[in-house]
Amino acid sequence: MKMNTHAARMRRTIPLVAAALLLAACSSSSNSTSSGGTPSAGSGSSGASGSSGSTGAPSGSTSAVSTSQCGTKPGVQASGTPIALGGIVTNQPGTSFTDIANMAQAYFNCVNANGGINGHPVKYYIETEQTNPAQIAADARQLVQSDHVVGIVGNTSILECTIDHSYWEKLGIAIITSGIAPECYSTPDAAAVNMGPRYSSDGAVQYALSQHVGKVVFDQSNVPGTGYIGAGPAALANAAHTPIVQLTENVPISNADSVAIKEVQDAGPDGAVVLNFTPPEALIILQAAQKLGLEDRVKLWGCSTPCNTDFLAQALGPKWNSKLFVNAELTPPDSTSTSAMNLYKAILAQYGKSVSGGVGSFSQMGFTEAEIAVHALESVTGAYTTATVNAAFKAVKEFNTGMLCQLWTYGSYPLHIPNNEDYTVTPDNGKMTQAQGCTPISSVDPQIAAYRAAAGTAPTAPTAP
Amino acid sequence: MPTWSDLQPFIVSGLALGGVYALSGVGLVVLYRATGVVYLAFGAVGAFGALIGWSLIHDAGAPGWLAWLVCIATATVLTLAYGMIFGPALAKRDPLVKAVATLGLTLILFGAMDLLWTTGGGQSRSIALPTDNGGFTVGQVQVNWTQVIGLGAGVVIATGTAVFLRYTKLGTAMRAMANDREITAMLGVPVRRVEAAAWLGCGVLAGIAGLLLADLVALDATTLTFLVISSLAAALIARLRSIALTFAAAIVVGLVHDLLTPVQALTNYRDMTPFVLAAVALLVISRHRVMGVD
């Protein structure tokens, strides 16, 4: 009797548990962070609304003097016909890029409060998506057909460039974006302010090769696009006649100890381990290496831009000072005091309450994209239409953003990699500090070579440290 | 193919992880035996406790030991509260309903964690136990004390629980309830109190597992919430019945998972280890049942 009762309950429960295992596995997979697809740093969510439009009254204090530099008429609220701009960002559990669009919104709010653009305020619409292709396509059409935007600025999405680039090209819309997918760099109507995972990984591997390592282990998250990203580091290592081992890890990583051990075993004492993961995933690998005493078992550790956060430097501690070298696509904010950097920090403080990550790569990107857009819009004479606005975007040439190594150019090219010089930073007692100044990404990467053949090499920015 | 010396560090890491899976699996089995609930929120309550512990250390400057206690207490209170509020109401429902209700708790906690501890803007968190910094070397392999604690906790909890169920009055009552709740109640066993004890114990284990996994794996809501999969697989292999088999299965899951890491052809499939082992076990169990062996 007892056995029968238990057996009956078991017969009902075991299929249930099996189903739960599968369900949980699916949830785990869909919620995992996608570092290969990270524009710069971070994953998570920050609670942006699905769609918002605002002409941007200032939300912060009015006492910050330096924010008045963002507009041409300090203290005068713009009251003309709004210029509608839009952006699409990924926002889902585990992966959120809303800080970028929210920082662009903060910049536009500042501009609107200080005279606007030739008297016109910017009305900025933010659409959020959950890596659903149909939703992303619908978001683009919503912005154009319902919100009547005339330009796209601040896009940061795992799939958006892939899904929408044909639509933008058909409409003649030249987007200013933070790139992730290959199409953000390889199509005529998309130009990014960041390098994206491939070229940032190039930069990290290039630094390791410059330190004469005997072997490179390049490890990245197992998400779509790993082949595209890995092609750059492979080209660089092959050109340097240095062996390279390419690894991929399923994320979230279920045991970082074994990942760190494998990387170190593959690299050897004269080798380098270069990571391309989101900050949480990179952190657990590096911490696992530290716990197992592996940090000194290779010549150096490298990481693409996502590792460039003080959160990571603080969590790692001093053992990684001058041991971990991180590619930085944007000017390090802590050690820079240029007018653009000061304006960025002031706007963030006064208008950036919704920017959850504060100072960092994400908000720097949002600032830079809005800054470029405003610079372009100020050159428009006459009506702000899709044609005039996007022509102005494409006409941006050698603009000093104050945030990048190079002057930034859009131009009419078949592909756009306008940010192709990087910094390298290293942890220094809880802060990321500069280890190497602006260095061009090698043209050994065939995509970089193709871009430079089309657009030339942009001059180094006069404000670059 | 990796050499034997290449594999040795993976054995150590696999044993440590398997130990924590065992600890979690034992908690799940004990709760199931006493209440008939497959507690899918085990990982989420552990994660919630660990994140509160992190906040205490990081934001309030609390000492580590206090944060660890609060982590365990949080998981315990959440689990006990759930058991006390929803347990009686769902006691006579089908196991499917009971399990789905715990999935609801999982989703609520997961959403709360995503809201309260966002990882936007590159934020990343970690809990480091002092035992990370000490250890010893076996051959060429560095072993730290946290790994030893992971395996040791699994052994101690599994052994202690088996003894508790066999030799104590409360354990006997739990085993009786596993067979028939109604008859056990008619025999005068205080069913609510026994169930409360099971929820309490499960909550304590969830807190300990959350703390250890936050250090051994990652302090991340998604990762910790779904790490319960491996423990569930171990419990399933043991047919949600045997403590010893749950322990053994959890160790095997941890070991196989990590030993596949250096095998190039299989490394990207190693996360399937719990599913594959559970599926094989189910097939073997059903084959034995068809052949009349139970």
C-alpha cells in the first residue's frame, strides 16, 4: 500500500520535474547575458518605459552652470516646432542598454532647456525591445509612421541593425548608433560611436600581441555572431605568427572555475587570455582565476571594452593591477578633464536621473550620439525633414566629440567603422587607469582595411589624452 | 584529449560544485518527502538572500558574518512564509499545482531582484568568502577552502539528513507523511508542525546553497535562480526519494560537467549534463518498471 501510494505520486511528479527542468533551461537560456553582443558594458535592466516622448523639461537642479554649454541660448527653453528623433534599445531581464538612450535623452533635455536647435526642441522617442525580430521591425515602423521621427539616434540593440537596416536604407535614414550586430558596421546607413565587440576584441588581442605573448586564448560567450567577432582577433594573431585558440562559453556560466582552468591550461605561462564577455560574466571568470591562484599562471589577461568599469576594478582588487588589460573604446572619464568630459558629467548629474549606471561607457555613448546629432542638426537650414536631417547626419565630417580618440565622420561609404582607435586601461586599486594611449586598430583585420580604403584614416582628436 | 594531469583541477572544481548541488538536492528531496512540493523557487530564494547579504556588505558596511547570517535567514523566512501561507491551502492539490505555485514565487523573486539589483551600466557584484584566500595544493592542483566547504557541506548535510530521517521522531513523521499525509494526520502526528519543520530546513539549505554558489559560481540573479536545475536533476535521478542517491547523483553531475570542460568536442554541450543524466535515469527507471522491477 505504502509503495503503491508513493509510486503513484512519483509517476505524477517525475514528468512534472522533467518538464520543469526543460522550462527552467529555456528560461535560463533566454535570459542569459550576451557579451558577444554587448556594445560596451553591462547587462541587466533599468526599467525604461516601452515608449516615451518628451520635449524634455529639465529634471534636475538648475544650479549646474556648465550644462548651459550644451545649447546656444543658455537658460532659454526652446519653444519652436519639435524635431522628432527616435531610438530602439534592448531592455530585458539580464540585458539592458537603456542607459544609452536615457543619456541621449538627458543631453536633448539639456539642449531644450538652453535654446534648443535653432529654437526647436528635440522630442525624443525611445522604444524598448526584447530581442524579438517582429517587435523590432514593428518598433521601427512605429517610430516612422506613428511618431513621425525624422532621424534615428541612440539605437543599441542586439538585433536591431540586422533586422532594420534595409528599412532604414529604403527610407534614406542614416542612423547614429551604438553598434553590436555586424550590420551596424558593414552597411551604408549605420554609423556607430563605439567599436562593437569585434573591433574591441581586436584591440585587446592587439595589445596582448604587442607584449610579445607566445599564444593567445580568445574566449567569448556562445551567442550568435561569435564567428564574425572571432575573425578579427584570428587575423591579428595569424599576422603576428602567434597561435590563437578560440573558445566559447555558454552563458550564464555555471562553473567559472573550470572555465578559468581551461583558459590557463590552453594559454600556457607565456600566453595571454583575452575575454569578450559582459562585466558580470568576465568578473566571475577573473575571480575564479584569482581564487585558484591562476592570475599569474599566464603572461597577461586581456578583455574587450565591457570589462572597462570601475565596478569590475573594485571587485577584482589589487592583484589585477597591471595584470589585466582592457580595451577602452571611449576616453577614460576618471582621468580626463576636457570641456566635453566636464559637460558630459554635468549633464549626467543634472539631467541623468534615469541613467542607472552613472558615469561609464554606456552613458558616454549616449552623450556622444546626441552630441553628434545636435551638431548635425544645427547645420540644417530650413525645415527639419527626413531628407534634410539625414543629409546633415551623413555630412558630419571630422567632428571632435571629446569622447573618442579620433575625429568622427559619417560620410557616404558602403561601411562605417568611424571609431577605430582605442585606449587600453588596467585596474589600479579599484579604478581603471590608462595603460596605453590612442592606438589604431590594425588594418590586418580585413574589415578595418576595407573601411580605411573607403574613408581613409581619421585624424586623432586634439583632445585625446 | 586532455591528459590526466590536465583533468585533475577539473575533478576538484567538479567535486566542490557537486557538493553544493548535493546540499540543494537533499533540501529538495526532504521537502518533497514531507510536503509533496517540488520547490522550484529554491534557487531564487537563495539568490535573493545572497543579494541582500551583498547589499549589507556593500551599502551598509556590515561585517561579512552578519551578511552571511542574514542571507541564510532571508532564504529561511521566505521559504517558511511561503510554506505556512500557501502550503496548507495547496496541501490537497495535485503535485503539478503545488510546483507551479512555487514557480510563481520564483518569478516574483526574479522580477524583484532584476528591479532592485539591476546590472545596467556594467554593474557587477560578488561575494568573496575569506575561505577563498586559503587552501592547499594536491600535486599540481590548487584547492581552496571554499571548495572544501562546498564538498564537505554536501557530505555533512546528506549524512545528517539521512540520520535525522531515520532516527528522530520528527524524521519518522516526515517519512510517514511522504507515504500518506491523511493517515499520518489521523495517527496524531502534528502535520502542520512537521511540514513547517521541512520548509524551515529547506529554507536554511537554500540560504547556505545561495551563499556558497554566490562565491563558487556568481552573484547573479539569473545564474543562481536557474542553478537549481542541476540539483533538481540529481533529485530526479534519486526519484525524489533517496538521500544517498541524491548525493551521489549530484556529485556525478558536478564531476561530469566539469570534466567535459577541456574536451573540445563536448565542452559547449556540458551544460546538458543534468538533463542527459536525468533522462538516462528516467529511461532506466521506466525500463525496470516495465520489467516488473520497482
